[in-house]
Amino acid sequence: MQIDILTLFPEMVSGFFAESILGRAVKNGILDIRLHNIRDWSADKHKRVDDRPFGGGAGMLMTPQPVFDAVECVRGNAPEDAGTPVIYLCPDGEPLTNDIARELATEKRLILLSGHYEGIDQRIRDALVTREISIGDYVLTNGTIAAAVLVDCVARQIPGVLGEENSLTSDSFNDKLLSFPQFTRPEVFREMSVPPVLLSGNHAEIQRWRREQQIIKTRARRPELLISKENNQL
């Protein structure tokens, strides 16, 4: 999969994509992550990309010209490029979920647009953006970090990116349940013992215990996930 990230701060995430699972996926040719500085397309002699909002208000907005030119240049003119999703990372987008990540992982290419300041001119959203996604109900300095989170989430759903396939199926949220507690050696540490069931060798009992723990944790911390899971099973 090719992922193009349009941002004002490519250096913020260049190292992130070179490490760990994502770094290996890039090295192995599974992912092709390209960072583009929107400022490179600014027609302003000082390379400005922002201006004051009409109607007044605090802060600045990213102007249309550099973003339009950047997206159109990066997207390309080939017929197959026309359908490439352009995703804007913003606080008022639809919440990112594993279901959305699995859906996006089926695409051959994604273009991610990272905003800054107080956001972007609405005409960009109306004419260029095909989907708006939020990574949570909070505000970040800019959308570059959000884009990195989205890439990491989507990449895990692409075959070959994870070294161990079971690690994907046991992740939190894949079954709309939070993860179960996990333990490693030693069996006793500072008078804290590993639950006996995990030492029993009875895999059926271990699976049953883990499922129970998932439900207990989910009910305590994210009860809405259980409601959603039950509704989907009706």
C-alpha cells in the first residue's frame, strides 16, 4: 500500500515510520510511506500557507491554494488516481475504529491531509476531501501525529505487516472487547503471583478465563462496547 501524507511538519513523523513494525514493513516493500511538505506548493514568496479567517475569530486557517496544488500533484492525473481516498485528520471527523482501519487497509493507496492552526479552508474539505477521521475527542497541535496514528492502525490490518498473525486477532477491540491480563516469568514477583489457571496447561480453561477477564474489564471501563457487541449479534 502507498500512503502519501501531506503535512507542514514531515520531520515530526519521519523517524516514527522508520522504526519497529512500520519500519520493517517499509523495508520489506509492504508499505510505501511518502511524506510531502505542503509548504513546497505555496505560491507565496515567503511560502506562507495560512491567513486570517473571514468573519473574524482567533487563529489562522490554512489557505486553499497550496493544499489544492499539493493534493492534485500528489494524487496524479491517471484514471485510477481519481478514486484515491483523501482523508483529512480533524477533531470533528468520524471516530477511528478497527472496523474503519480494516476497511482502509483494503485500499491500494491513501492520501492523508494533516491540518494545522485552526484548521483548513472549508473549500478544501468540500472539493478535495473524501473522508474525515478523528483519532479522539481531544485537540492536538496539528494533524501530523493523528496521521501517524492512522497509518499505524491501518498498517496492522495489512497481511504481512505483523510478524505473528495471532497478535492481530487477540488485540484489543478486534472482537469489541478489551484485552485480557497477561503475565510472564517469574511466576511470583514481590509476592504477586500469576493466576493458577495460566499455569495449568489446560488451554480450554485458559481461553475461558481470558474471555471472562475481557468481559469484566470491558464492562468496567467501556460498557458501550458490550452494548454494541450485543446489538450486532441480534
